[in-house]
Amino acid sequence: MIVDVDGLSAFASEGGQPFLPSKPTVVFVHGVGMDHTVWGQQTRYMAHHGFNVLAVDLPGHGKTGGVGLTSVEDMADWLNRFLKAAGVEPAILVGHSMGTLVALEAAARNPTGVRALALCGTSAKMGVHPVLLDAAEANQILAPELMSAWGHGPRAHKGGNIASGVWLVGGAVRLLERAAPGLIARELLACADYKGAVDAAAKVAVPVLVLGGRYDKMTPMKAAASIIGVLADVREHVIPEAGHMMMLEAQAETRKVLHGFCTKVCAA
């Protein structure tokens, strides 16, 4: 699907199925430097099992025009404008890493536009290692390499991709190195500068799933405790064999948990 947001074309993958107004809609939001492709297994499954799917490319990512935004608040406002332009309110928002902050802030600012939230790899504070930030600001390949190495658990470093012959960590590096110059640095800073996660969570009344990976070094589940503590309706799930990139490392379990959560939300 391509919709006009702020005079620019915004792209979202539909998971291989046409959009049907009669179905509930799940909107997937990627993390720093990435795009809709990281959700490939989840979007295809959800699209073939009862849901409309829109895996969005944020501005300056993938097939969406413009340049990357410089704050989580601006990204959240953009996402809400996307939901309105696409005609999918209320939607279930599923975010990963930076995308969890964007989804959380969007829900706090637009309570009638969001039906539920799933936060995959979230944290109240997302600090940035100075070595990573320096590499990102210099547009060095070291930045994608560090993000990919830290973002995957032990199993993914050895293999584990359901696509034969494709290495998860190497694939992530290839995706991140396609980011426009300066984009990763801007978004890392946006995450580090964002202080509103707990306040936003306190305003969210809809059901929320917090999904984490046992080996997540970047946003361990304990880092989400202050968010979880103020949510009105929350459930938690830890994937035992995954790190921060659970939707790639544990594709089947991630899609199963997300589908189960979304199904229960829509049945309530």
C-alpha cells in the first residue's frame, strides 16, 4: 500500500494479501535504520490468518520518501498521520526497538486510533554506546556491524535462519548499511534523547504485550520494568532462544505469540 503523508509517498507492505475493510489491521513499525522487510515472516502469516497487515517504512526508510525524522515524538505524530491517511484507525501497533517507543508515544497521543500495542524489545531508556554513535556519525560500516552483533543472541551468530544459506547477522549488516548517510546516527540520538516512555505508557489504556528475548543485550526485559509497571492492561512473554532481533531469530514463535495476542484482542 502507498498512501500520501505530508505530500510524500509512504509505503507499507500488505503481507501478500489485499486490504479488506472488514478485517482488523495490524501495523508493524521497524527499528533504527531498518525497514518493513524485518517483519517478513510475521506479516505474511498474519495477512493469511485473519488480519490486514501494514508493515510501514518510516520516512527516509525503504520505499518511503523524505528524510529520517529526528525525534521519537515526530515519528509518533507521523505514524498517527499515516494511520489516518490509510484509513485504518483503530489499529493494533506492533513495534520493534525504536519502533516500540514510536508506537507507545503514538498511542498516548492518539488513544482512539490505537486498539492495542505489542512492544518487541523495548526499554524506558535506550542509551547509545559512544563507540557505536561515533561510527554511525562517521557513516562507518562498524555501526551496522556492532548493531547486528549486539542485536542477535548466541544461536543466531551460528546460524538458525529458516532461509537456507542466509546468515542472520550478516543479513542485518547488509540491511543497515543501505541506510542513508546520517540516518542511523540521527535515530540513535532520537532514542537516547527520548525520555517520555513511562509517561506515555501511563496514558495507554488498551491491551499491551511486551515481548522480549532471553539473550537481549540491548533492551533486556528488566529495562522495560518501569513501562510495564504503569500499563493498565499488560502481559509479558520472553522468547528463550532470541536476542533483540526476535522477529528474525525466532520467527515462528514471534509470529505465534503476536497472532495469539492480536486474536484475543479482537475477540474481546
